[in-house]
Amino acid sequence: MPEGRVKRIIVGICGASGAVYGVRLLQALRGLPGLQTHLVVSDSGWRTLRHELGLRPEEVNRIAHVAHDNANVGAAIASGSFAAHGMVIAPCSMRTLAAVAHGLSDNLLTRAADVMLKERRKLILLTRETPLHLVHLRNMTTVTEMGGIICPPAPAFYQHPRTIEDIVEHSVARALDLLGVEHALSSPWQGLECETPAEKNT
């Protein structure tokens, strides 16, 4: 496919718990036509990937089309001239959220996120932390005011998930929806039929 017709999606993985979200997102994007994924992982992200999933860097990097070193702030994704369709940080730690909220482009991951905001492109943060204190909430507000989307991977039970994989799949599907990427990971909510007065009285 010609380069100009490829949608480039940047996937960032931080050190927050929930590394599976980033890996599953990469896997889902890899199987879709017309997409090119660019991966960047923080140092803490590599530690969490190893601890939670037992994955080594080379195993994660091969899922992406292009893998970048987080220390390389001169990489292609650090420039607004790199036409990325959008970026998802999954999971997003409170430290990375704070850096994005305050424009601290201190590594490639936070610089790429800053580029998304300044170029008015989609930036989706799957923030992972609970409970939240006031600074966390203010940083979320700041990113939202700049055009970013805060999308905590909160479980949804209306689809009757049976496994952890089902729960992860739903959050990844929501991220893809927000990116505007078509997928078949989950079905949209169809609604419930309204109860009749007779049903309410039984």
C-alpha cells in the first residue's frame, strides 16, 4: 500500500499496571489493513511488561511495525511533520499524565504525545490509578482542555465478560472506537427493551 494511504498509529506503554492493554492494542492494530504502528515504551513500561506478562523487549517490539527507543528524542514520531493519525498511551501512568499535562517533553513518549496535542491530533490516555488525588484530577482536566481524551480502562459488565481477556478486549475496543478505527473486537451496545407496566408488576 502506498505510504501516503497508511494510517500511522503511535502506541505508548508506561510503567502503570495494565501492560496487557498496550500489548493487546498492538496485536489488534497489527491485524487490521492499512495501518502502521509505531511503538515507544518507557523504562518503567519495560519493567511492567516483564513482571506482568513475562515479555522481553524483542517479543513486544516485533508486534509493532516500527519500534522506537524512548531515549531517542530525534525519532520520526517526535516531529509534527510525521503524519500520525493518532496516539494511544496504554496504560498511562500518573507520571506520564503529569508530563503530558505540563508539556514536559523529557523523553520520546512524552514528546510524541505533546506533538499530538500541538498538531490537534488524537491523543488517548488509558490512565491507570486509584484512588485519585486532586493533582491527578487537575492533570486530567488540563489534558482534556488541550484536546486529549482521558479513557480509563474501566470494566464494563453489560456484555457479560467471562475472562480477564474479555475485559481487556472491551477497553481496547473502546480505544479503537475513539481512534476511528473499524474493528470486530466487540459489538456496540444495542440497548435494552423497555419494560411494560405488566412486567414491572410481576
